[in-house]
Amino acid sequence: MMSARVRAVPIVLGSVLLLAAAPPPAAPPAASSTAPFPAASVETLSNGVVVASQPSFDSPLVGMQLFLPIGLAQQPADRAGIAGVSAAMVLHTPLQGGAALSDAASQAGAALTFTVDPQDTRYYIEAKASDFPRLFGGLVAALEHPDGSQFSAARANALGAADAALKDPILTAYTMIREVQYRGTGFALPDAGEGLSLTAMAPADALAFVAQGLHGPGTVVALTGDVTPDVLAAVHAAAGTLPPGPVPPSSPPPAPPTRSHEVVAHRDVNAAWIAVGYAAPSQFSADYPAFLVIEALLGRGGDVHAFAYGSDTEAPDDFVGGYYQFEAQPGAFVEFYNGSDVDQDLRSLDEGVGRLRGGLLPDALLDQAKSAARGAYLTSTSTLADQSWLLGRAAVSPAGASFENQLAAQISAVTARDVQRVARAYLTTQTVAVVLPNGAGE
């Protein structure tokens, strides 16, 4: 998980809401607001795999995200952690030459990682175009025939990550929020898993989980950077071997909370950590642009990957601020607080949410919030990994690849009434997670 050292005061109270933290970025020029991203092409292979490409030949590398439709939400309730264990097992499957897939990538100076998201497991390759065909072909071959002998090592690593997450107050608070807001689904379970569920797993469980998502429908390959004809040919050849169906079953909808919840845990910390969670729209909802503006108003502490679980990520070590998980279905918005001022922070949050729900924002404040939200979006793709991730999710959106260009304009079009309507629709039921120092009362 990406580290986040952020202190974003959610709302400064006064006669009107004020944006927190640093001054927002200036609004981009009109041309970049309407089409800030290069043209992309999207095709669907005969087996249902979606291939999206966005060449940029000023980069010497190609970045590729492979989205498989098996993520945290698809985990069985008694197998928490199976998504991460199975992905790690795939990366350590040997290639035909004998070296593990991850080792072959390292030897080529390439990056090969996995990330487990709410609805997907993503594999990322960043490599020279000349090395990409072998690595991508090896990845697909490893997915089709994972090496079960790698299961024990993958599970041992997951057990270590699960134990670390259990001691981490930030991850504990986030997990408690999810347990309430997503109960009845796999996304309510810890990313790394739990000791009992991990211990109960067998190699056959991991093999079955990988096979569950290994179908053309629902699979997306997103390519950016040095996307040469040979790179595209390699994708067509390897991805074309996936079976054409059936479409993987969707995860069950969570049982929504019917009232405010408060959950308490104790950890070895010096001061209390508090997380306040709300329901929020998912990324393809018509309410998504307005909620990005609300996120800017309440304080943005980290992007959607801040708590992602993967092979090259670390837990946030000082995460304070807002976190919008829009990839989940439905989405979630969580504010994290720590330190001596948490009581005031909570009062500020309640008053700020009340103002968002109660009246219309002044034009100047709304413009400032939209500028901040639009600027955060347009600067969110600073790496090939970010670019290919955005392209992949755009390709499967209702708008298609044009989604990534349309969103900036949609943010600009948000009105004060949109903000009020969306705040009233989502910022209603709170889930409050409190992590107290050991020995402290409740």
C-alpha cells in the first residue's frame, strides 16, 4: 500500500465552507479540460477480452495493466486473503526456461506486480517493448497453469501481512468501516486475510480462485507508452487463448447499514485513531463527478490506491484525511483523524457535512472546489502504471475510452444543486471506527 504522510484538515469553519490544506491548482486551459488525454483505441477479441491501447512513443517503456474480474469482493467468506495468495502464487510460477516469472522480469530490468482491488486482481508489467511479449505470454501461461508448489510461501507472506495489518491502527479502522458497510460480501474481509482463513486454505483453493476469473468476458488489457505492433500482437496471441465464457458471477450487494454504527478496537498506539465512513457513488455513477467535488471540500488525503493491497505496496504510516474508494460497489468515503484534536475534527466534519446538505455553496467556493477536484484528476496519471490503470477502467465504463476525457468536463459542469443533492443522498448514515490505546476505556 502506498505510503501517505498527509494532514488534510477537512473543513475550516467560518461564514462559508473553505477548502482545506494547500491552495488548489489553477484551472487548466479550456482545451486540456475537454481532451487532456491522448486518443485511445479499444477492441474486443473474439473471446471477449477487451484490449485498450494509448500509444505514447516519447516513452521508452510499455506499461500494461491486466484486469481479471476476481477481486476482494469475490472472495468466499471463509477464505479471506485468497485473492492475494493466489496472485502471489501466479507471480512465482516458473516460466518454460525455469526461472520464476517475477525473477524473469527482474532479470530483464522490468517491473511485474499485482494489486488486489475491490472488483479486480490487476497484474502490471512495465518493460521494454522488446521484452514485453515474453513477459506477457509468461504471465498468461502462469495464470492458465499456476504452480501449486508456490502456495505455501505465498500463504506465509500473507500471514505476515495479515498480522501486521491487525496491529496497524489505520488499517484496523478501515477494516472495521468495511465490515459494517460491506457485510455479506468478500470486500468486508481484510485484504491480506485472517489467520484462521489463511491457515484453512489449501493449494486447490488458490487454483480454483484463479480459474474462476480466467475467462475472456470481464478481462481487460490496457496498454500505454511504447505500444508497438509487436506488443499488440503478443497481447492478441496470449490473451486470445483465454476461454470465451462464462461471464464471472458478480459479487452480491452488501446489506446497507440502517443506522449509525460505532465500532471500537484497542491497539498499541499513543493516541486514538478515528475513521468516519459514509456511502458514496461508484466510479461510473452519474453522481461521481459531484462527489469528487465534495471530496475536495472535505479534504483529500490520498488517492484510490492509498490502501491497495499488492506485491509492491506498503501500509500508509501516517494517513490523516479523506479517502474515496470509488472502485467498490457501492463506493465508500472515509475520513481519518488522529491526535489531540480529534474531537474538534469530528465536530468540524459534522458541521461541514450539515452545510453541504443544508444549503447551496457560494459560486466562488464551488469554483475553487471544482478546480481542486479537476486538477487532482488531471495530475493523477504521472506514471505509466497510473495511465494504464485509468485507461483500463475507462475502457469498460459506459462511455468507453472517452470516459477519461469526459470526466474533467463533467467535474467542471457540477452545480451547487448537484453538490447539495449528492450530499443529501450519500452523507447520511455514518459508520464510526474508534481505535483506542490499549488499556483505555470506551
